[in-house]
Amino acid sequence: MKKIILLAVLVFAANLIAAEKKIIRNADRFELIYSMTLPEIKGPARLWVPLARTDSHQRFEVLSVESPVPWHKTRDKFHQNEILVLNPSKDDSNKKITIHYQVIRREKIAHSEVGNPKRHLKAEKLVPNNERFKQIGRQVTADGDDDLIKGKAIYKHVLEHMRYDKSGKGWGRGDALYACDARTGNCTDFHAYFIGLCRSVNIPARFAIGFTIPADVNSGAIGGYHCWAEFFADNKWVPVDISEADKHPELTEYYFGHHPANRLELSRGRDILPQPAPKAGSFNYFFGPHLEVSGKELPIKATFEFKRLPLKN
């Protein structure tokens, strides 16, 4: 029996050590360089780029934009995300635009914010609030006495219902119905399904997208985006990250109620419509950049690099 207990303790300790290599607690400080190279421009063009903003959990020490193209800031009306708008010309073809951030980011726990949370009960194009979701939501939360317990039940349901898998077609759009049926997907799909179920039982929930800064190395490239969610309970916004909990089961309890310090929120919400508006309509989610030439979307290459900095005393 003693050997079994000792083995269990060793396994727990090993899992804890492994978990701590994937997250940074309390605070992180880093610089991030978001660069894009314009393609060949052969007509009237417009470029939209999301611009991260300071809030209670991330503070910029440096934020600069290096661009051969004049730019101005705008916001989308509903979520108030900051967005750079540029009008590159033929002469700007193949030129580079770089956004430089130097950030102190703090671990996110349940927290209060100014604003009406009920705004986040509104359905979105790919996150409906329909009778099917209401039925699932009622079943999943039947034993819940308050919204925090109900949110935990939905978190557990999504974690058990879905598996992180980017094979096949249809994943990555944050389509809640697809996620429900396919039972697979990436972070957008996990959190679209979670948000849809929360809203179906009248719990406000919202989506955010940005970067995960690797915890186990101090510099390098970032492959792409990561997204997460929050729901409203006990007058606070409660952070969750279900896709990461699926990939790292040893962090399942942590990711209900925490977002680690090693990330940067780039934009918040879905169906983002800036002014001036793209011909393609609202952005499903906004990680960007989005370039239109002669009214048609044109691919634009972007790279993301980071360097961790020492925390200040």
C-alpha cells in the first residue's frame, strides 16, 4: 500500500512539474513583433490589422507601428476593438509593416469589469442561441444552483464531449453547431460550443483571440493564434480555456478560472465590423491582417516573434 501511495505522489509531482512548464503564473513580461509583408498591389487597396489594447491584465510599455503606409486607428462599434486601417498603393507592393509590443501581462482570474454583461447574451452568425442548444444547456446544468456551478458543468461537458483534432474539413471557424456534431475541432470550435451553451441558459459569455507565448523557451517564432473564453457568474468574469485543458489534462482544474500570464489578447468578440467596413462584411473573428484589393480579399503573409524579458522589481 505504501508503494502505491508513493507512486501516486510521484506521478502527481511529475504531472505538476510538467504542467508548470506549459504556463506562467502571476506575471510575464515579453516583447512581441507582429510583421506582415504586402503582396503585389494592383488596384485600390485597404488593410485592416487588429491592435491589442491595454486593460487590467495587460499593459504596454512600448507599442509602435513601423509602416511605409500612413495609417489611422478605428474601432468596431460593438466590442470596441482597436484596429489599424491603411490604404496601400501600387508603390507599397512588397513592403513590410511591423507592430512592436512590449508587454507586462498578468495571470487572469475571476474579475469584475465595468459594462453590462447581458450584451454578451447576443447570438452570433456561427454561435446561435437556438432550441437545440437550450435543450442541451438545460440538461447539462440541471443540477446547478447558480451560474458558477452551471458554468463548471458546461466546461466539463464540452471537455468530455469534444476532442482536439484538426483533421478533415469544417474545423477552425468557431462554428458551434459543427463542434456539437463533429465533437472535434480547435480552440475556436471548443469555445464557440461553450459560449453557445452558456448563453442558452442565460449566462453571458464572450470570446477572445490572441497569442500564447511559449512558457518553456524565452524567444522564437509563434506559429499562430490561440483563443479562449470567459463567462459571467457571481458578478465576475470567469476565464476558461477548454481546448488547452483537453490537450493537457493535468491542467483541467487550472483552466477553469484561470488564464496564464504567458498570453496576449489581440481582439475580443465575433462578427467584428470595423468602419470603414470590408466588402467581405464582418470578420468572423479578428486575428488578421485582412487585405482587400479592388474589393476582393488578397492573402497577406504575417509572422509573429517573441522574446521574454526579465520582470522588473
